[in-house]
Amino acid sequence: MSETTNKGFTPRIFSGIQPSGGLTLGNYLGALKRFAALQGDQAETIYCIVDLHAITVWQEPAILKARIREAAAAFMASGVDPAQSILFNQSQVSAHAELAWLFNTVARVGWMYRMTQFKDKAGKNSENASLGLLAYPALMAADILAYQATAVPVGEDQKQHLELTRDIAAKFNHDYGVNHFPITEPLIEGVATRVMSLRDGSKKMSKSDPSDASRINLTDDADTIAQKIRKARTDADPLPGSTDGLKDRPEARNLVNIYAALSDQTPDQVLARFEGQGFGAFKPALAEVAVEALSPITKRMSEYMNDPAEIDRILGDGSMRAAAVATPILEQTKDIMGLLRSR
């Protein structure tokens, strides 16, 4: 992270996941595993279930509540410790929504229309999309800057989102002549930060894919995980000795990256072991590694989900701790903008 730009700010990492249900191996390797690893790394870690973002498109209320708890269970089952990190759901900390409105007056309409997520979700019928879907980047910036977060772990495909947060912070600081918000830095690391579909190596692994065989769900049992890996799309060529040989082989590259990330190796280390071997040998080895890594997570998630009252208690405690950080920053922001506070 930039020591010059963000000098004077407390080192603080923030990230969040939408409670849209059906978290996958991609969510684990691209986010949850990294979140757990960042704990205690000389920075405060704040992790959020962004339920206000989820409602930019219609959500069935009872299902949404269950998915918020499921996301919390996934965080904890993946190693995020609520005693080490702040873990909470966004809607319980009002500073997010308040700061988002303030940022609505800083951000420009053109910035919002350029965001690819709005284009993707609104489609051709954009005039019937919710205003929240268009304005969500201001809320996303508020999520991060309510804690003056100095770094956000992101995948390559999420850099545009953080760039807009940086633009809002820079414009606010410039407009008011202050150094109130940091220019948050991206943390992009790891060999499988972007996990691809098991059926098409050119597409990201997604819970919205119609084919369940395209992804490994964090709730899949060991037999299902092994079966999906056995049926994963590959090619007929043997594995090369280095990653240079995977450039035009997206499915092979994806499986090697998954193996590397799950076993805490580099892709070249994996290829050194399997060089010259076909997928008949590689897939069973990958299945073994995946089951070993994911089965304990599935078990812990199930245990958490069997005690929803405890999940609610943890999220409530996390929300109070989050508010204790965000509220003073929000109040300072109002003072800078000239808003009267008399209570």
C-alpha cells in the first residue's frame, strides 16, 4: 500500500461479500481464504456481508435473511475469527447508508454509467432498473471509506470498483482541501484470485451459472466435489513443465491454478510434479486436495448454520464494533461538509 498517499491513516483492510447464496470455490480462493490469511498482518481487518448491495435487485426477505447467516457461516468456517476481525452485516451500521448519500453529491453521474456491473445487471432495460443499482458505487465507496480503509483485497476483475472509490476519495479531499480519506490501495495476490468455470475456462466460476457442474459449492460433500472435478472440461495434451505451456489452454490452466491455491504452492511447483502426465492422473490428485481442503469448511458451515442465534449474536457484536470505528469518521465528514450537528 502507498506509504506516501496514506501516511497518517491507521492501516486498515476492508472487504465484503454479497449474501446472494451458494458461495463457491471461487469465493473461497478469491476472497475468504485470503481474508483469513490477512488477519494479524499488521493491519486491522474489517469484513462485511453487504446486504444493502444485495437489495439493489429484488430479494425474497426470508431467503435474504438466511443467506446473510450463511455468508457469515462461510466467513467463519473459512478461518475468519470474529475475535481477531470485525465481522458484521452492512445494514446494521447506519454510517454506510449515510455516507453513501454524502458521496452521491461527490460522485458524477457519468462515473456511474461507466460501471460495467450496472451495464451487466441492468441490460437493455436499464430504465426499469432500481436507482440503487445505478448508485451502488457510492455505497461501495462508503463501505470502504467509512473505516478510512487503506487497502482492499480484490480480484483483477474488481479493480474498476476500487478505482471509483479512489476517485471519490480524491475528489472529496480536493473539493474540501483536506486529507480526510485515504486513496485505498488494491491487494491483488495469489495464484487463483480468479477461479474459472469447470465447464468453460474462459468464464468466471459463478453461482449464477445454470450448470451446477460448472462450480464447486462450499456446501458440496466430498463425493460431489470429486465427481465435479472428474467431469471438469480439459484437453487431450499432457501437462507441461511450466506455466508458459498453459497460455492457450484455459481449462488446464484453471485446474492447475486451483490445485496450486488449495495446496499453497505455485503453479510451476505443481507442474514440476505432474509434467508429462495427463488429466487421468492429475484430476484424482486435484480431487483429493480439494476434498481435504473443503470438507472441513463444509462441516464447520453446517455447525454454524445449526445455531442461527449464535450467528446473530456474532453479527450484532461485530456491528457495534464496526459502528464504533465508522461513526466518528462519518461525523468528521459532516463537519468538513458544513452540516450542522447539535446533538
